[in-house]
Amino acid sequence: MKTNLLKFVPNLFVIWLLAIALQACDNGPDPVIPVGTDGFYIVNEGAYNGSNASISFYDRNSDKVINDLFAAKNGRPLGDQAQSIAFHEQKAYVVLQNSAKIEVIDASDYSSLQTISTGLESPRYFLVIDNNKAYVTDWGLDGITGTVKVIDLNAGTVTKTISTGQGANKMIKGFGNDTGVVFVANSGGYGKDNKITIIDSNSDAIVGTIAVGDNPNSLKFDDNGNLWVASSGMLAYNEDFSIDEVNSTKPTLSKINPDRTEVLRLEFPDVSYLGATIESSPIGDQLYINYDGAVYKMASSATTLPTTPFVDKMFYGIGMDTFTQQLIGCEAPTFSSPGKIYFYDDKGTLLKSMEVGIAPNGITVKGF
């Protein structure tokens, strides 16, 4: 049965009114970490083994970026290799892969509340399931053994480990007929995989898998309830460490219908060291693909890949400001100097750029 995502995703005007209403009903102090109407957060990964990861905030009211929020408050570095940030009930959860920890931060003043590290080995992405539980993907000590760790949000502890495929990466909650399940992209880590693992978030049991292209890394729903999956492909190397194109596989984009069947797989023209990742517009009618040094835009109804870049520029990561519907490109010129974020309108026109921390890999809009 066809599911219409518009039934489940409110439009921007409703979100805006809801955000204002929530603020108006809060008798406490205004949060320092505001809702999406006020800006978004940038995850700065930092250099591997550099312990220089950081979080920045773009303040929409002042049109400025505030950098290194955590260190300024706590007098110590955030950690090594930040991958993602998530929010729940005035707390921010920052996942640091090489530090093998999650920093839990008070959303009112950026102070550290707790560090979750026991039971984590190489964590990547955090997903709140309900008020008591969250999932975090983990690559394992070998960078291959993929799991999802179940987090007790009240105690701040790992309570269970769910074995998935190799290199468990980004996750997304299902909706409609799939309410109560979580889709996990098994990106291969330092190995190879081609499966999406489906977890029943009530029982924490695996209830199915879906085969896609090699090393799936990111997932987005479109406006008709289809799940789109970007896969990076698998790279093989020659003895001189150059890419062996014959034995490598190309990035792909898969479309999975609400019946959990892959109905379309589009292969990109070239093997790419950078692979491919996917972002979407707020209601899912447009897809944005970061591939081989450019960003491409395509309608969710398309059956072929676009050939003309929407933005002809290389980014380490991309994100969507769901309030303004602007595409945000994250540039990491080196892993030792500040990066930049670039703002683009729906025509691909550059609006402005701003300096952030080292190696920005994505953004998160709190409240959406």
C-alpha cells in the first residue's frame, strides 16, 4: 500500500508555529541551545588522533557562527573524531568515535553532564527511540564488527548490544506501517557490506534485512514513503595504494518502497574515493547527492541520475537547514585548519560562507 509521507511530516509553517508555542509555554529560562528557528549546529570532526573535535552553532538572529562551545564552557577539549550530535529533553549527545565515548551536555549552558564510554568501542551515530532509550551505531575495535548499542537514557549506560552488518552507520526511524522499526545502514566500516538491517525498536530484535549497493552509508525518506539509500561502493587497491578500478564497485542510489523491496538501483558513472551520501528537502520531494566532488539535485520521482551539478564544489559533508530549506555544504580543506560552511538557496546560488571548526562533517537542526 502506498504511504504518503506528507501525512507524517508537518510543513514548515506548522513546525514554526509549534516551535514558538513550545517556547511560549516554557516558564523556565530561555535555553542556550535553541530550537531550529534560531539556527543549527555544526559537527566538526577534527583530525584523527588530534583530540580537536568541536561543536559550532550558527545563530540565525545575529547571522554569526559561535565556535568551540564545549571547550569554552568546560575548559577541556571535546574529544577525538566527532561524528554526530543529537538532542533530547534539553540534553545534547555528542558521539566521538576515536574517543569511544558519548559526551552528554546540558542544553542550557553547554556544561558536561556525563560521559558514556563503558560498552562503546567505535561509536558513530545516535538515535533517540523514546524517553528512556536510544541507539548508537558502533564499528567495533576492528572497524568492521558492526553493532547497535542500546542506551538507557536515564542511567546513561549501555544495556544491550545488537549485532548488525559490518560498519553500522546512520539510522532512521520508520513511520506509517513501519512505526516501531529502525533502519540501519551497514557501511562496511573498513570492510564491505551491502545490507540495511531492520530492528524492532520495541524488542531490539532484528526483523529483516534489505540488500542494496556496496557499503550503504546514509538514508532518507521521500514524500511518498520510499526509503532512499546512498551507497559508497567498495574500493580495492593496487600494491602502490592506487585504486584498482577493475575490482572496485561504484557508488549507487537505491529506492526501497514501503513494502521493503528495492525497486530501483542507480549506479554512478565512476568509482569514487569520496563515495556518495544523500540528503533531502524537508518534505522529501527533492534529493541532494554529494558525489565525486559535486552536489547533485534530483526529484524523488526521478528514475535516472542527474548529470549536471547543482553545486560544483567538493564537500566533506552536506546538510539541510530544514527551516530555511537552504543546502549547507561543509568544507574541510585540511584536517589541521578551520573549515567552512557554505549556504545555498534552492537554485544552487551561493549566499554566504562562514568559518567553523576543523573538518566539519554535517549539521543538525534542533527541534526538527
